[in-house]
Amino acid sequence: MANPVDIIVFDRDLISRRRMRAKANFSKHNFLFRWSKKQLSERLLDINRNFSNALQIGSRGSFIRGKHQKLGDNIITCDLCALPIDDVTCPAAYHYIQSDEEFLPIAPKSMDLVVSNLNLHSTNDLPGALLQIRKTLKEDGLFLAAMLGGETLHELRDAMATTETEMFGSASARVFPFADKHQIGGLLTRTGFALPVIDSDIVTVTYDNVFKLMEDLRGMGESNTILKRNKKPLTKEFFIHLAQNYQDRYSDEDGRIRASFEVISLMGWAPHKSQQKPLPPGSAQCSLAKALGTTEINIGD
């Protein structure tokens, strides 16, 4: 059986090129990153702590744009690209590093906070990336992130597969795979994070047609980067057929099509002895039946 680390799904060089291509007009297509950043920012505000040393993985939807009241000036941002995608006003101690998040050049136990906004879903070794993130955190340091989840673009995936099957007799991977929140929760636990919290939201966006959706995906730097993608150019006839299939399956009464983006929010802490620990099995002092004011029925072993 192959080691998951050896399975290369995404073309990381292509991801870097497409993010750089998106840089010039990113602000016109960054609605999802702005929405997600707002959710992450509100979660950070709810935590009764300030963070002097922070690592930001990914430069789209950057927390550096406008100083966040919970963050100090010592902030490192890393991304695959030679330049950050968001234009930022840099504090004196701000640092940008061109680096693959799968190989973080950060000293162990040096960060109070690691934050990532819609950046980690296209890593080939997500468990390895999470493990490195946890190791960069000081004890009781916080990891806060958002990722695209499994329901993302399910309409486009279905319309693409249907169109290819109808025209060519089979379908290929045109929309890259996303992990679901149960998988992400399991990975947080496996990679040593304490007190993990996972939830998700479905953000539904409507468009005039599928071509407007594809324009947004390119503008975000989120078009198909699967390494073994079908590289044969698609014809005008294919896209006309695709647009009709999408319209037939996923349009509202006003004729606009729907596109779903599942945003998974995740939070975990580097372990520390001061953190709450779950009680061992059998240590409860009061039965659930007593707490609920009902009668406990013994059903045996």
C-alpha cells in the first residue's frame, strides 16, 4: 500500500503560477476570502488572549490588511508565490517568506498563533502540514484556519461529469477533491492538537451562467490544479453543453445558477498541562439518568 505522503494529487508549481496570475485582479474575485477572513477574525476576537508572534499561511485574504487588534507586529506570512497575493501595508516587523506550507521554515515552538485562510485544501500532504504547524506552536499556542470542504462546487462537478459522459462516454477529474469536516477533525487529533473544534458553513453564490463562475475561480487562483488532470483542450461545443446542463440542474426561478462553497473552520491548541482534560471512563459522580430526572434501566453487558 502506498504511503499517503507519496501520493501526489496537486501540481504545486501550477498552483503557484495560477495564484500569481490571479494577483493583478484578486480584489475583484476575493469575496469568499473576505467572508472567511471575517469569520476567522470574529473567532480570534472571542479568545481572551493577544498573540505576539503569528504565522500566516497563505497571503490571500490576508490578516495583515488592516491591523488585527489581537495580533502584534511580529507576523510572518508564507506562501508559494514570490510575492504576496494581497497588497498589504506592512508593519515594521512583518516578514514575507516564499515557502511551501508542506515544508515550513519556522523554528519549533516559536509561534503563539498560526492562522490560514482558505489555503491548506490544496496540499498534497495535509497530515504532514498539520503536524509541522503544531510543532511550530509554543505550548498552548493556537491554530486557527479555514479550508474548502467536500461540498464545494458539487454542482459544477456534477455538470462537468454529466457533460463529459454524454459527449465522450466517460468523465475525468475536472474539479479537485476536498476533504470533509469529519476527516479534518480526525487529522487534527492524529497530529497532536488538543481541544479541536470543527464546524462548517455552506456559502451559496449565484451567477448569470457557468462562465461567470469559472471567471471567479480563475480570479481566486482556484482553477483545476490536479496533477493528472485531463490536459486535452475542451471545445466550444463542450462548454455550451456544460452551460446548458448546469442551467437545467442548478438554476433558480430567476434563471441564475447556484454554486456552493463549503468553508470548514478548524481550531486546535498545542498541548499544555494547564488545558482541560477529558475525565477517564467510569469516573463520573452522577449518572446521566439522575441528571435528567429519569429512571436508569440496566440492560446488562
